[in-house]
Amino acid sequence: MNLPSTTPFVSCYNTNQTGQILMANIQINNTAEPNAAQAHFSAKLDCETDCSDVYADIKQGKQHFVLVDTRSAHAFAKSHAITAINIPNNEITAARMADFAPDTLFVVYCWGPGCNGASKAGYKLAQLGFKVKEMIGGIHYWEDFERYPVNRHLSDPQQ
């Protein structure tokens, strides 16, 4: 394989014993400068939190946010993070959210990394003027990886 001299990957390859070119997965030439990386990670931290930080604040009595499970009422009934309330995405409207103070901080979550329900909810809440963070990992990381406490309802609204 011949690489053109204009490729940004020229300095990021090596060859194995048979002469086959091996490309690096992490490209040195395509790395952000420290200031750009700092801005990127700062923006992520402004909009994201994780299960560990949420649980630590709850456990220490420092819950200054409303934890919102954005999944369906059926999924919420099966299990949800302690202290969470259920506001499915399709219920996030100006009328529904009027009960909350304008300076309320919402922390939203959905199923997990493969679900964008929390991102959609975060977008809607921000559009309505609320502060919002997404709990990355969702209920999947909360319950299955971290093994933090969950609530389960005895009656399922979809039965």
C-alpha cells in the first residue's frame, strides 16, 4: 500500500514483519491543541455528569438538582434511580414544566449509551430555558455497573 505524501497519517504508520502497513487508531497529526482540548472537555463537563457524581450528591444530601428519568412510565415502573421522577420525552412541554422554578437544574437520563432519549430531553429542557445536564451511562450504568440503589414499583401502569 502506497500512501500519498499529502495524507495526514504518513507519520502514524508502521509495517509488520510481512511488510504490511499498520495504521495507528489514534492519529498524532489529528490531535487537538491543548487549548482546544480544554475547551472541548469544559463544554462536555458543562452538559454532562456521571452516575458516581449523581449518587455521591444524593448520598451526601447535596442533591441540588431534579433527577429525571426520561424513559416511558412502563420502564420507570420496572426500575429507576433513587430520587428520580419520571417525565417521558413526549411530556416535556412548557405546560408540564411550568411547575418547576426557572432556575431548576435537571439531570436527565435514559436507558444508557445507546439511547439518545436523555439528549433529546436535555435539548427540550434547555430550549425551555432550564439548566440541564445528562447523566452519561443512564440507568444501565447506574443499576448494572455501579449497582446503585433503584426503586421498583409494585404496580406497572402498562399492565
